[in-house]
Amino acid sequence: MASDSTLSSPPRRCAACGQETLGSRCTNAWCNRADRGWSVVYSTGTYEGELRRAIVGYKYRGQRDRARSLSALLAGYLDEHATWFEEYDALTPMPAYLGPGARRSWDPVGRLVAELAERVGDSWAVRPALVEKVGETAPMRGQTQWQRARYAECGLRPVLRAGACEVGGARILVVDDVFTEGSTLREVARVLRRAGAEEVAGLVLARPALGIAGGRRSAGWAHGERRRGPA
Ligand SMILES: [Zn+2]
């Protein structure tokens, strides 16, 4: 009977990132550390299949009208799980840099959040830039989790600034497209919490498929990047 109950038991999931854990600990190192800066990351799905195709098409293949369906996905998730989000005060996008020397000419996440703002109306305080990125940083793809964590502290941290908005005491959801392991979110959370935020959590379209978060493989897939032409 024990084996029956084992077979029928639901998969164990990490309380921080939602990934199936396989064992007792999440493979994503940040989830096991108290100094990660963010509380939890909510995800509408895993980075595979149609969701992956939609995100890659949107970000890298010029399918910008996918912002409509992807923002609908986020809005539906917020609505479906409304009780999870009652305590949060504001939504804001993961900051992007578009100034001189920027690698991108547009901000996919910013656009997604702008569409989301129209969908959720007055039910959410959507803030465009609670944290600003004032300089470009190198892509993190192709690096190990350790390298990405170091790079976030040494490369990203110096170019993040608290925005003008007041965040004192607020619980904030930072929206991103794909969760890698949380090194970038940790830096954004650090800025927000230094500015007085009570809690910083993530809301993403997709998290890694089973057992990948935080692993070496996540470096390459994380942003769906390949050799790409103009964004
Ligand atoms: Zn985790």
C-alpha cells in the first residue's frame, strides 16, 4: 500500500520557485539560501512546448503581437490565484536598459507589463519603473550559475537604481518572462528593499522544466537565445 500512495502522491515542489524538487532540496541554489532577497517566484507554466515557442517568438522573432496573449496569460493567472496575491501592493517589470549601447532596441517585458496594466485595470497598481537599469550588462547565457550570481553582483548591481516611486512598506511583484535562478531578481529585490519594500516576489511566464532550475543547462536555454538577428 505504501508503494501505491507513493505512486499517487503529487510531485514535491520547491516552496520558493515552484519547481519539482526530485529530492528534498531544490536544485536551484538560491532557493536554499536565506539571503536570496526575494520570497517566492510564481510562474504561469514551464519553459517548454507552446509557451516556450510563444516566448521565443515574442522576444527574438519579431512576433510582438504575442504581447496580447502573453499578457492575457499573466492576467488570467493573477485572477485564477487571486487569493495568493491579495497581500501584494504593486506590479513592476524587471528593468531593462534601452539607452546608448543597449543590446536591444525594445523592452519585451516592459511592453508585456504595459499590456497587463490595461487588462487588470484598477485591480492592480502597475508601476512601470520601480527600479531603473542605467547601463547595459553582458548577457548571462552560456555561464554557470555561480558565474551568473557573481556577475549579477558585480556587473548588474552597479547599474540598478531605485526609481522615483515610493515603495516603503510595499509588497512588490516583479514581472519577468523567464525565471532562470533568481540572481537578477535578487539584485532588483535588494534595491527595492533598501528603498523600504517589505517584500519582493517574482511573477514570470515560465520557469524551467523539471530539475533544471539552477543547473548548468539553464544557462543556455534561459532566454531562448540563439544566434539571432536584430531584435
Ligand atoms: Zn526552488
